[in-house]
Amino acid sequence: MKRFAALLERLAFTPSRNAKLQILRHYLERTPDPDRGYALAALTGDLKLRAVTPSLLRRLVAERFDAELFALSYDFVGDLAETIALIWDGTPQGDLSLAEAVQILETTGKAGLPAAIARVLDRLGPSERLAFLKLATGNLRIGLSARLARTALAGMGAPDIADIEEIWHGLTPPYAEVFDWIAGGPRPAHAARAPFRPVMLSTPVDLDDLRGLDPADHVAEWKWDGIRVQAVSDGGVRRLYSRTGEDVSGAFPDVIAEMNFEGAVDGELLVRRAGEVASFNELQQRLNRKTVSRAMLGSHPAGLRVYDLLIWGGEDLRSRPLMDRRAVLEAADFGSDRIDVSALLAFDGWDDLAALRADPPAAVIEGVMIKRRDSPYVGGRPRGPWFKWKRDPRVVDAVLMYAQRGHGKRSGFYSDFTFGLWADDQLVPVGKAYFGFTDEELRQLDRFVRSNTTERFGPVRAVAPKLVLEVAFEGVNRSTRHKSGVALRFPRISLIRWDKPVEEADRLVTLEAMIEGEDAARPGTRHGRARRRGTEAPVADPDEGGA
Amino acid sequence: MRADDVLYPTEAGLYCAPGDFHIDPVRPVPRALITHGHGDHARAGHGSVLATRQTLEIMAIRYGEDFCDRRQVADGPVEVNGVRVSFHPAGHVLGSAQIRVAAPGAPVIVVSGDYCRTPNPVCAPWEPVACDVFVTEATFGLPVFKHPDPAAETRRLLASMAEFPDRAHLVGAYALGKAQRVIALLRQAGHDRPIHLHGAVQRLTDYHVAQGVELGDLRPATTAGEIEGQVVIAPPSAFASPWVQRFRDPVICFASGWMAVRARARQRGVELPLIVSDHVDWPQLTGTLQELRPDEVWVTHGREEALVRWCELNQLRARPLRLVGYEDEAE
């Protein structure tokens, strides 16, 4: 428990992904089985324990502590499990292994649970008490993705991330066979039907890059703004995986029900009504749900648009050229009106394709995909065979309102910027951006923030409304969580408008018009405006974040 | 004379009427008695100041030699307008003292100032002083505050340095007391490499060394190449300044009792919170009251509500003084 507690603590406070990876890898290297496997499962939410309720914990505390002192403490600390971990009078005696803790939580009956928890708390130190309580309440709040966990595993030995993802599904904690494999033992067999296979990803491209390629060697299709999935149906077991291998089947029973095929297909999840594809925002409402209501299934019906076949008719097609796989795909009968095939676009040259891209038939199309005709299906992101040529981002001119200090390589720099638009004569914050600028621009922005601060709140500074930022983004959704009522997808700073008076920044209504008016003339795309510098600073890819 | 007539809160701070002096006043007064050199307790501009020699010297370093009109070193018991006062170690920072106030025919009052009972290599340990009224702080006056062994916290810092050997570890620590204590803790843990100092902690650290506190090889944190992978001690305010920008990818650490609460650490953007405090924690605070068993407890600042509640549960008379001007963050 000591090591696990120290791990949770470091991960909770470490902002950088690479540092997180290193901390996790070191933990996994230095911790014996089965504890490290349980820790991994706990971090990724794959450890299914009976959850201890907050009310049970409150009763436990009421037996031991003065109510007023506890209330004052809870008020100060702000987190129930943390308050209990800190206030508890334990006498640390030895350590409790994570496996023992898991066993106590798994095997103790409901009646005996409060006493069992109290006994554990009595013998642990404060950090370990917190780790135990977080484990017991099933709420680690570390924000570590399964993908990051598997990346840490891949850093430990010979198997790479694609190898690990391929065998992962069907394995259960504490994953002893995986650690054995990493240490040089045999590769674990596919334990389950309908496994995930590493997804083939594309690299971004622009017209200049395309000029160097022969259009005749390539095919193109629309890039749909849904969720890239792998749908696998194998001997009665059906699963939908995200492109990082997360199982999202639970949220899409309507799609699962229609997967009357044997094989593994690569496609896009979309919400469709009467043949029309709905916006990503509508699809998003189906996400992150353990169960979906009947009403939601009716109002937001999901379907699958298939791009490619990996396994079909019992055959692994991945090593065959794209056009061979495509022939099988076009001949396939899915027997469902919820599953169809992504059509190829007819084009002669890149300028043809550019024209198609500039005027897509639906707003939910976010560009075109370009694929080499002879490309095998290779997991990961090989450079070259597949490209994405996304539509130009949308932009608004917003006003810098707040800035927050960054971490790690940006320590000491104000690098996270909240920007707003005009509504009447007020600025309303509409989003936050922390990249899109060069290092030199970061220094300039930092200087601007420091010399125009009006108020400070901890690491955040309010900034006098003096600077206009051109913000590029991929789309706008309605949002009840934001005061402005809108949420931007993947906002980044595309240009600092040192020259532009703030009164001339855009208004909130401009952004609101982009929600409904996705089909309209796209007034504010990056394309139509004069570029102020040759190249945009390199930005992370919105597709990287996962859905 | 009742204790309330000897000492009571005023806008300028705690005032002793028969002795006509203030203790740790927050405004300029004709005569001040100062418990220790932290900025919220020791301010410039008083007429005369009575304090320990080290507190007076620290004030001179911070405010200049003319920080008051007259200085008087507290060396043994002193009479101030007929009130007998004496200074006793508080274990908080170098020079820190509790002040015993005995007016003729009145209960004996001890004003503890800020105090700590965990052994601290950079100052003299707290001494119990028998009294009728004990005036205590309650900075960490909640039962959630149980400061861990500072040596264990130091090991966590060293473990992080081993984990990330190429990254500078910037430790935020208040310039008086905490900075030197963190250095001393690192030395006790066997860390013998040079430790680098931000300019704002340099002079007070030099003063500790001059007072005989062993702190090893100390260097200014100036040359970028030299400080990668090293420990750098800086005042927490430095993390908000462009000074930090010279480090490539630092681990931001903060040594403070507040780091026991995660939300506090997060709020400050700390990557490695180190729970090292120069104040009594809850068990020490309540233990001290049990040990002294004064007739009455007065609580100056901090979480007085909880401490008064504890006193009530333990049959001790207690009341908050609600003094203003002492900073919560002055840890």
C-alpha cells in the first residue's frame, strides 16, 4: 500500500504525460506481482470492486469523532475520503499489500464491511489510508487513460504498444501473464473472442505535400466527424472499440445489435436520421454512458459507416492491398440499414479533390482521407500510406481575459489563455487555449500578461481587455456547462492580433451562428483571411485526443 | 487585576495596559515586544523594540538598521513599567520566543507567538513555561493536521531527484526559517551536493551560517547550466515571477504544512508537495494545552473555532481573540 499510495500521490500532482509515464513505469518495474497488476487495473478503472459508499464512511467517522470538529475539518479539506484519511488516528503497523486490500474489499460481506475498513485504517499511515479509501470508493481521480498505462508497459520491455493492445482484451487483473511476457516469457494467447487489433492512423497533409504524389496511386473518401471505431463480431461476441482500444460497446447497444457479421471492420460511428448524418455534438451525447435510455436510442440512433475490413470470412485481410480489401468490402452484405460503406470520391487530380473538399455535401464532413491503393492495413501511424486533409479551421477574433501559469517546460510562463467575445458591451469567456503559438510568441504573451494584470487569483491573472487573439477551432457545440452557452472544439491561438482594437473583436452571436449554420457559407474560416505569417506554429492533432 | 485587564486585543494588536506595550503589533507603536522575525509579527517603524538578539538582528537584515528608534535585547527577565517580562524559546524559527508577562497581582500570561515542538536543526527547542493564561496560535488547529516526520518528507524529495535526475527541483520555502530548515534536513539526510539559493533567501541564510548553523555548500542560483538536476531553494513568490523561466523543466516543490491538503497543493500548481511545518500540528497543539493545563486558553489566529471546540470538550476555558493582520500563509 505504501508504494501504491506514493504512486497515486505523484501521479495526482504530475501534469506532464512523459513524467507520468516514467513514474508509472518505474513503479511497475519495482513492484512485485500481483500488486503491480492490481495497481494498473485500479488506475485504469478496470478493477471492479464493490464500491464503498460515502454514507458508510460518514457513519464510520460519526462513531469516532466529534461531529463539529469533523465538519470544520471537512469544510477545510473539501474531500470526504481525504478528510477521513487525515483525521483518522491510526498507528501504522507494517504494511498491507495492495492484493490484501483488494481481497478484503472483494470478500468481506456487507455487514462486516464497516468494521473491516476501520481495521485497515487503524493500521495504515495517512497516505496509505487515502489510497485505500480511494480504492474502496472506486474513485481514484488520477485521470490516467488505459492507453497511457499500456504505453508504460510498452516502455518496460520488448513488446510494443500495438502488441500489447492486441492481446489486452480478455485479460483480467492482476495481469501476471503480461508482466511475464514483458520479462521475456511467452506471449499470452488471445484469451477472449472479439479482440481489438491496432488501428491504422493517418498523417496530416496539405496541397503542397500532395503535389509530390501521384493521384492515380491513391483513392479518397470523406472524413466523417464521428468516432473512429473497430467493430468486431466473433463467434457470438460483439464489441465496439475506440481507436485506442477502449471498449465502448456499452454506449451503443443499437449498433451492437446490428452487427450480424463475422469479422473485424474499421469505420466511423455516426448518429443518423433518415439518411442524414447528425453533428458530432449529437453523437457526443451518446458517449461515456454505461447504459443508454430508450429515449436516447430513439432520438439519437447510431450507425456505422465502414472504411475498411481487417478480418472477414475467417480471413485476416490486413496484409493485402487496400483495393483488394475494398473489393471484399464492396461485395459484403451487412444486412442492416444502420451499416453502410464509405464511398470513394471520383477525382482526377489534386485540384479536383481540393474543390470537393472545399464544398462537402454535409457539415459533418471534416475533410478528406487519401489512401494509397496498395497499402496494407498496418496498426499505428505509418508515415505515408494514409493522409488526412482536413477542412480549414474556423476562426474568431477573441479578447484575452485571463491567463494561467503553465507547468514543466512552461514553468513561470503564463501559457493558458482564456478568451472571450462581446455580448452587448460585456466580454463573455468562451474558451481556453494553450497552444498554437511559437516559443517567442509565448514570451511576448507572458510579458503582455504581466504588464496588464488587473487581478490575481492564485496561479491565474485577470488581464485588462486589450489584446485580440485569433482563435482557430474545429467546431462549436451548445454547452450547458459553460456560461457562454457554447463550447469550442480544439481551440488554439492561430494569430496574435497586436494591431486590432478590442472593440473590433467578434461578438458571441457570430459564434452562435456557427452552431446552426454549419452548412452556411462558413464566414470565418482560416482560409479566406490574409495570413500574417508563413506557417502556423505546429499544433497537436485534435484526432490525438481520442473521443 | 484580571488577566483581561493586563492584556487585550486592540486595533494595533495585543496590548499590555499596565506595561504600556504591544506584543507583535501590526501597526507602528511606541513600544513593541516581538516574538519572532516573520514579517506579519515583526514590522518596521516602532519606537522601541524589545526582542531576542537574533530577532533584532533578523529585523535589521530585513528592514535596515533603522527599523526602529531603540532596540533592547531580551536577555533574562526585564521590567517594563513594572511588568515583569521574559523571553523563552518557541522552536519556530531562529530567535523565536514565547513572551511571559507577569504584572503584579495578576495571573501570569504566556504569549507563545508561533511555536513548534518538532525538533528543528536551525533553532532552539520550545520550552514549557508554566502560566495561568496561555495565548496560543491555531494556524494548524484542525484535527486533520498531523505533520509527518520531516525526515520522511526529505526522503520523498531525494526520491524525486533520483527519479528525475536531470530536472532542477525548486523548493518553495519562506526565506526565514523554512528555507534553512529544508537545507538542514537535506544535509541530515546525507545530501552533500551544492544547494543553490534564490537571491531573496541568501542574506537570511548567510545569517544562519554566521550564527553557527551548519548548512554545507551553498551557491547562488545564477548560472543556468549549473543548476539542472540540483536543489534550488526559493521563496514561493518566485514561482510566479519570470525567474523560473531560466529552468528547462523544473519540478516545483513547496515545503509547507498546508501541503497536507491536496487542494492547497493543487491551487499552487505544486508538483511535489512537502509537508514541512514550523508550527505545532493538532496533536502537538492539544498536547501542549494538556501539558500546561492553564486556567484559560486564548487563541490568537488560525482555526480558532476548532481549537475552542476541543477545549470545550476537554474542560478547558478558551476564547478566540480574533486578532487580525497575521497571515494564514505565513508558514
